[in-house]
Amino acid sequence: MPLEALRWDLTPAGLHYLLIHYDIPAVDPATWRLAVGGSVGRELSLSLADLRARPSVTAAVTLECAGNGRAQLSPRPLSQPWLLEAVGTAEWTGTPLSGLLEEAGVEGSAVEVLFEALDRGVEGGEEQTYARSLPLAEALRDEMLLAYAMNGAPLPPQHGFPLRLVVPGWYGMASVKWLHRITVLDSPFEGYQQARGYRLRQTPSEEGEPVSRMLPRSLMVPPGIPDFATRERRLEPGVHPVRGRAWSGFGAVERVAVSADGGESWSDARLGRQVGRWAWRSWEWDWRVEEPGLYELCCRATDSAGSSQPLEPPWNLGGYANNEVQRVPVVVSGGPQGS
Amino acid sequence: MPLEALRWDLTPAGLHYLLIHYDIPAVDPATWRLAVGGSVGRELSLSLADLRARPSVTAAVTLECAGNGRAQLSPRPLSQPWLLEAVGTAEWTGTPLSGLLEEAGVEGSAVEVLFEALDRGVEGGEEQTYARSLPLAEALRDEMLLAYAMNGAPLPPQHGFPLRLVVPGWYGMASVKWLHRITVLDSPFEGYQQARGYRLRQTPSEEGEPVSRMLPRSLMVPPGIPDFATRERRLEPGVHPVRGRAWSGFGAVERVAVSADGGESWSDARLGRQVGRWAWRSWEWDWRVEEPGLYELCCRATDSAGSSQPLEPPWNLGGYANNEVQRVPVVVSGGPQGS
């Protein structure tokens, strides 16, 4: 079945061209090649079969969009209005980037590595293909993966078919999808998505700090059942497990604290398993609640670098990296006999 | 790996409990059973293995949320703000519902069949599990499927694991996910999702007409490249293919018309293949454009029942069944030399 049909007829995401930065490019895997060039001793050109024949690694990695939580900011920045759903963990399979760069032979003059994609659009008045660079030292990290499979199957179109970069620890914009060219650079990349997009600034005139690693964050699956319209949770007095996940791109998650009174008092959650160094970590806390009333559950992660989630959202023009403490209202009813 | 871990760690959708009606229920497939009862000669109880051992059918079926297009209405109804993305087509594999009802022996007094799910929440002040009924004649249609697989794999949690109903031709609310009980009824079901939800009404006091089959609709993948912020398309003069899909729950798609001037004039698109009677149909049209300027592409499907898409959105309180003609602004630049 041709890829076009696959994209349209057999993906649950359906007509998803609207949902992403630009369009999902239609790629013919038979003719697609990855080019490696720039300041290298030897240029490379690899087919998908060439990449699959190289040493392979499978790793569970959490990727979070830099705009996750944007819709909770006020005033709301203009861009995709993510609430808290723009994060996920998958098992990525691919070949290490470092091996490929070693084979190409990075010149001593190199400072960055540029990753160019096939998706094309206009942003800030500039026509462009999506492209992002990494400092050379980051690009040479062992964990950098050129991934051709996700959860044991070829990458779905919306996740970068046929090849994407996976940059563990960084917000998702670094993990370039639909990758087709890698270029070793002697000077910093100044393209739109690097120099203008993904910058933390308060006003358009600021240069701004670049967005990079994921700030510590925890999210819960709250107890009880939801009220459809308000998203409040409803439950009865008793002991209710509160479960969640936590992650940070700056260090291991060392603590998750949970509050049932909107952040007045905090208790430590039990930290659970983590399926990989760069995957989120599970946590659980038993909430004992006796009195009917309105409560606010909160969770807050602290990483080994000593950073915690802020109680107030860190506003910036692009709405990036909002890792404020999650707050979930809960209505505790009068017990099994009534509410 | 336990289902909980699967839900959390290995699904790209990540923390998706926020995105649906209620929560995705955690189901242990080893103990889960489907109950069939009510006005039948013989009650049934089936395990997942029992269902898989029955005659199986695989069919490509398009499912569209009744709220698809809600966010384009003004004033905007209070609910999930879908633009145009809440539609998709998958290959569903399962066992026909009719065979199971035949085996149970539907009594002569029966008028409806009720489908109860495992997801639980509060809506309109009522605590409930999600439940919807179908008229008996609909439930006995050959195409009704109890589906345990989607695109060749077990249902993902967010698509109803371990079992969902698939009701070809109807909006998605009828295709009950996380199904666990089927009850043959002697009188119409009056539960919230039937009597109050999914009704076309202008004011809260109206009883309203029930939402049922999908109205005719077409969507395009527009030509050119997108402007990130405005979602306008950009392209140069020339001939550009405009491709899309069209569907209707009332009859076959017989015509798709395309306009490049906002609906002043229309041309017929070529209708292409359809992977199944209840799957959307592909279409294509070559747009020849010579003059730079601002255009508006539109597409409009007509089905064999004689219905077409309206040029203005059909407003109702719930924001259901908005099948208005899709409109996409396109900026045609001055040619390869500039814009």
C-alpha cells in the first residue's frame, strides 16, 4: 500500500496535517537518503537499509513539547494551546548518532551539528524547512539516537517517518522529525527555529535565552471520577491512591511532593520504577481524606540538580517551559449515602 | 508488562486521561468479560478469547466525532474545541454483533439494544457510566462489529481496549468504547448520553432531535506550504493538485465540488478509490492558478441521498454535526522570483 494511502486511511490520527508545525511530508522510503556533510573528513549518504544495518540501540525516552502547559498561561501566548497533554514516553530504536559522526570524521573546527528536516513552511515571514542545531558536545553524547522505530514498529508518519533524531533530556523541538540532512558547522546556526523560535523572552525585541533541557515536572492521574464540564474530580471519603509520573532533563528525579490543600502542606510520594535513565519515573501517594468538601491536589517534583517546580507559572512570550505545579480540584462527597 | 505500565510508558498519547469524555478505564484482559442479557432467551458471558474464537470480520470504517468542527461555531459551544481533526479511518477487526444477538435469542418484545461501557463520570449532575442504545433494526445490521483489533493490533487503550462497538455510518458517540455489557431492551433507553447528550437543540429546554448518522463532509489537504501562525497556504502560480477525502453516513459520496473563489464557482473533483463501503472516499482536483493574490479553496461533498454540505455552519447548543464547507485561505505569490 502506498504511503499516501497509509497516511490517510489507516492512521487513527486521521487528517493530522493541521496539528503540527508545518505539514507531515510524504516520504518514499525507497528513495529517501540521509546525508551527512559539512566539516567532516568524509561525506556520507545512507539509505534506510544502511541505517538499519548499523549497530542498534533501544531506549525508553520521555519527550515533552516546550509548549506543554502554554494554555494555562495568561495572557495566553499565540501558538498551539497545549494543556498538559504534550508529553509521552516511547521506546525508540535506532543507531547512535556518535558512531555516524565518528565515521564521517568531525573536523577540529566544528562547533555545532545541524539537523535539517523535510517539513516546510513560513514562520516569522521566513520560508524555511524545519531545522535545529545542537552544540557539538551535546551531539556527541552517547545517548543521541537516529531513530527509525517507535515501540517496536516503524515510526508513524506523525512521529517523523522514516527517521528522527531523539535528544534525551531536551524539550521535543530538538528531536527533529523527518530528518534528511546532518551538517557539521564551524559557526553557530542562525536559522529561525534556533535564533528566533524557542527563545525565552518577555518582549519581541529581546534576544532571549534558548530553550534546551526539560525543567522538572510531575503530573498526576488524580483519584475519583471526573465531572465532564468542570474537570473537577469526585470521590467519597476514604484512602485514595494518587499516581503519577515525573521527569527532568537536568538530573534524576529525587523527590515528588504531594499536597491536598493547594500547596499549604506537602507529603512525599513513594518513587517507583523508571524504565530508563531518560524516561519519566513513576510515583504514588495514598491520600486519606475523611471530611467532605473541596480540595486541591498538587504535585511537585525536585531533581538531583536541586530544581523544583514553581508554584506560579513562569510566563514568557512564546509560552515555553511552563512547568508550574499541577493543580486538580477534587470534591469529596458526604459518603456512600449521598453527596 | 501490566496494562498500567503499557498505558503510561509506551503510548505516544501519554497522559491522555484529560482528552476524553471520562477516564480511560484500566482493564485486566484476563478477567474482563462481555455480558449479553435483557430480553433474550439465553444470557451470555464471553471472555476475550471467546470473542476471538468467533467468526471474524475486518472492515475499514471512518469514525467522526459528532463534535468535529465545534470550534468553528460562534458562539462557541462548551465542550471539546475540535477544529477538523476529530475524524479518522482504521481497519477494525472483530466479530459481528448480529451473530451474538442471534445466539442469545432476541425476544419479540425488544425495541432497542443498550451498550454499556466501563468509563465513569459525572455529566449534567448525574453520575454515570457511558452508555448508549441503538434501535433494534440498527443493532441487527450486518456491519455492526464488536471490535477487538484496530489496524491489525489489539485496540489501544484510548480506542477502547479490550472491546468496542463499531457502528458504521454513525457519528462516533455510538461506537461505545470499553464495552462490557449488552442489554436487549423492551423500552427506549433514557440515560443521559441518549436523552440529554447528543441532541440537536437551540435552547436547553428543547428535547431536541437525536444525533445519529454522519452528515456528508469533505476535507482537503490543501496545496502549498503553511504559514505557521495564520495557517494560510502559500504557493506559486502553476497547477497544484488538491486532494482530500469525503464521507457520509446517509449514502455513498457521489460528488465532490471544489471552489477556488470562496464558493462563487465550483468544479467537480475526480472521485477515487474507497477502501470499503463505510470508509471515506478519496478525491483529487487540479487547481490551475496564474494570478498572484489571495484565494479561498473550498470543498463540498454530495451523497446519494441528495444531501450537500451547507455554506454556513448549522449552529446548535452542543455544537454537533457541523459539516459546513471547509474553507482554506491561499496566498499565491508573484512566481519563483519573489512573492
